[in-house]
Amino acid sequence: MNPHWQKSSYCSEGNSCVHVATSAGTIHLTESADPRGVILDARPAAFDALLATLKMESRRV
């Protein structure tokens, strides 16, 4: 697999960014420090649930 990584639009310049790629029903996440090293693979439904949870948590802060 040689995914096309896309940097989060919420990330400013630097080495602390999330990168996202997709392939055949899977969403891959990694960080800027090593964009070749996938740190999380998720199905779309699980990724949607993760985003919903993160959005709820960010509203609490």
C-alpha cells in the first residue's frame, strides 16, 4: 500500500499534524513525524464515531 496522505486542514505548519489516507473501505491515520507509519486503521463507521466523540469532548473544554 502506498497511500496518498492528506494533512488535516486544522493543522498549522510543524511536526504535530494528523495525516489521513483511504484505501478500500479503510481510513488510515498517522502523524507528521512519520507519515509512512500508520498508527490507526479504521472502518468509515468507526472513524465517524471517533470524530463525533472528539467533537463532543472539544465542546466540554
